[in-house]
Amino acid sequence: MSRKSWTLVTLALVLGAVYLYFFTDFSRHHPIQITVSSRPFAPNAGPGDILPLVFGLDVDRSLTDLQISGPVTNQGPNPVLWHLHSPKGSGPIHGFLYGESLAGMESVGPNPPLPLQPNLTYRVEVKSGRDQGGIDFVPRPASTE
């Protein structure tokens, strides 16, 4: 091939790469949307216990890291209460309960997870490959006594 042909091929490849980078989602990270809800049924709950927490994800995902820390303060890092990790990722999940073991993930740190206190702010953070997300939540007390 002549020098002119190589220049045109190189230019086409560069323009194709520029198009992929700026006009597609090919290289972007997608935030993971998390919802937190309490289930108002806790028949064996005592004073100071919280309602069961359910964490939902926007779509089925294979998680590589899951961490809950808190209570959230503005004074340095918050203690980690529950941490699961998997280099290969869990099976596809759409949601999970606090303290539930997830297939394919190993516990890092306290096992079983440390208990949460009602009416304090905690933070959940998840990762799925390069995508990640997090949200603050406040557990509700199971009883009003």
C-alpha cells in the first residue's frame, strides 16, 4: 500500500475512535441506582431492633463489591458494618436483604454483619465492574414502645 493509503486508513481509524468515545456510551460508567425499603413485619423484634431492610437495584447486576458503613458523620471515615467482595462477581441479582449472604461473594470483616441502630444514617455502596452507586438510608425502629 502507498503512503497515501496508510494515511487514509489511519485517519479513518482515528475518526472512528473519536466517534465511539464522544457519541456513544461505550466508555462511560453507568451509575447504579439503589432503593432502600423497610418491610413492616417483624414479629420477633424487640425494643431497639429495626425493621428488615431490602435493597433494590435498578437492573439485574453481578456485584463485585457491597459495603454498608455508618453511622454517617462528617468526622473522618465511617466504620464498615457489612462488607462483601467478589473478584469475579456474584450471580445476577436485583435486590438483597441486609445481612443476607450472596452467591459468589465472600464476607470481608465482621461476619455476621454488625447490627444497625434505628434512626441513624448509614450508607450503602455497591460496585459492579466499573459501575458503582451509593445511597444514604435511615433504618426505622421495629416497635414504637
